[in-house]
Amino acid sequence: MDKFARQNPMDWMGKVGQAQPAVMNAIAAHGISLPIKRNSMNEGFPQCKLPATATIEVWMIDLDRPLNPEANLDGILSIEERNRAERYLYPKDASRFMLCRAMLRLGLAWYLETTPQKIALATNRHGKPCIAECSALNFNVSHSGGLGVIAFTTAGEVGIDVEAIRCDVGAVEIASAHFTRTEAAMIAAAATPQEQASAFLHLWTRKEAVLKAAGCGLLGGLDGVDVSQEPLDQVRLYSATGDRAESFWRVQDLEQIEGFAGAVAAPTGNWSVLQRPVRYEDAIHGSLGRIFGVE
Ligand SMILES: CC(C)(COP(=O)(O)OP(=O)(O)OC[C@H]1O[C@@H](n2cnc3c(N)ncnc32)[C@H](O)[C@@H]1OP(=O)(O)O)[C@@H](O)C(=O)NCCC(=O)NCCS
């Protein structure tokens, strides 16, 4: 059972299941960027290639693309991460997790000019990962089926979400129970069940991106944020539990990825999103500078 099939959003810990054949084509369609200016200041990591303050760099990763047999993901991951991979019931889920986490470590190492093994990850009390000794570089991860996305930025706390688009999500029922009234009405008004599901998943990813940026995840309450009114420059997240102040976020849909809905959220401001496909080989063999246009 996946998270959309569960009635209680607090229990939605499962994942959308199957590999998407469109992933490889969809992410391959994105091009190469122009040079951008990088930040160079960060305590603890004096030499680094941090994204410019006004940029969120989004890596799109095909998690089902076969790797060269010599690829050594084990050597990149921590003991805890290797143990976690062993606990997955299905080998496919384990290998998707390992590749996505290895890419996260390779990305952090590239931006901070260190080695992936030296990155110490910590989590907040709701499980949001961060870098233990670095406050300047923020990141967030999402995966759905065979697609993984990672957002890296110095624009502040960031949240990202992707979901494979499918029709059996119970769009109208879940929206009427857990979304705001405006959002639920918008979904109910869509002409066909397919359009309802698509509208639902687009709103869902916007909401989850905000809740992940704020660090609370779905515990923050799906109805605590309304993402139906564009522009999404000043989206308010109400404090559902009273343990934090209300906050404001800017939300942006990801550039179209065939078969998926996706969104990213970060503090209000003039940041822009640079969205690129990245392969394991790019991260290992030093092609990241070309992909992200480092001067
Ligand atoms: C965390 C949560 C948002 C994940 O949602 P999802 O759609 O199933 O998964 P996604 O693929 O979008 O995101 C998963 C990634 O989000 C990140 N993440 C985990 N907790 C997070 C949080 N509270 N806020 C932001 N990001 C979080 C992790 O990097 C995770 O990647 P990993 O599985 O490789 O470690 C959802 O499960 C949730 O809100 N749970 C409630 C919080 C909770 O109960 N935490 C338990 C630990 S205290």
C-alpha cells in the first residue's frame, strides 16, 4: 500500500512503486547550462563550489540506469547507510536508495571540495538530513519510482518532492479530507479522473516541498499550506502543532519531467532553479563543472 492509499497522512511513509520507462528519456532531454558565479565562503570548507545564493541546483538522477560493474557505491556510503540498504525487502529498492544516497554524498563532496566519506550527515528531530558541520549548504532529496531528485542551494532551507503521475491515487477523496477547500474544489473541478489525479499530484508535490523545506515533513499538516493561488512567491505555512511560528516560502514547479509532478520550495526571495540530469559517471569523473557551468 502506498502513501496515497492510506487515510492518515502521518502514516504515509511508503513510496510510489514502479520504475518509469520515461525517466531516462525525460531527463536526457535537458541541456547543459551556461557559466554561473559561485559562492566561495563557508566555514569549515574554505575551498568550495557552493551554488550562487540565488540558485537552487536540482540534480535529476535515473535510479534504474545500470552502473558499470566497477562502480563502488559501498565505498561511498557510511556503515549506517549500508545497513539501511540491507534492510530493504526488495533489491531494487535497496539499489535505488544506495545510488541516490551515493549521489547525494558525491554532490556534497563536489560542492564542498572534500571526499564523500568525509561528509558527516545529521538529521533534525523529524528526520530531515543536513550536513553536521556546514550551515551554508542546504539540500533535500526526493525519489519516486526510478527517479531521484536532489536540490542543493545556499538560498536557505530547501524542500523538494517528486511523484510519479498515476490515476489510482484517490485524488478527490484525499483532497477533500486533507487539502484546503480551495485546493479540493480545484481538483474536483478537473474534467476527467486523469486530470484530477494530475492536478492532485501537482498540488501534493508543492505542499510536500514546503513541508520538507520547513523540516517537519507531512507532520506539518497538508492543510496547513495552500498552494492553489499563483504566483507562489509568498506561501504561508501555518503552525499546525503550535511548536513553531508560521513561516513563508516560495514554491516553484520543476521543469516538466515526463510522467512526474515535482516542486521545490525555499525561503521567499529571487532564487531560480537550475535543473539538470546527472549520472553517476558525471559525479565520479569530474563532469559536474561542465553540467553546472562552474567558471
Ligand atoms: C519524510 C517524508 C516527507 C518523506 O516523504 P516521501 O514522499 O515518502 O519521500 P521523498 O522521496 O519525497 O523524500 C524522502 C527524503 O526526504 C528526506 N527527509 C526525511 N525526513 C524529512 C523531513 N522531515 N523533512 C524534509 N526532508 C526529509 C530524506 O532525505 C529522505 O531521503 P531518504 O529516504 O533517501 O533518506 C514523509 O515520510 C514524512 O513527512 N514523514 C513525517 C516525518 C516523520 O515521521 N519522520 C520520521 C523520523 S523522526
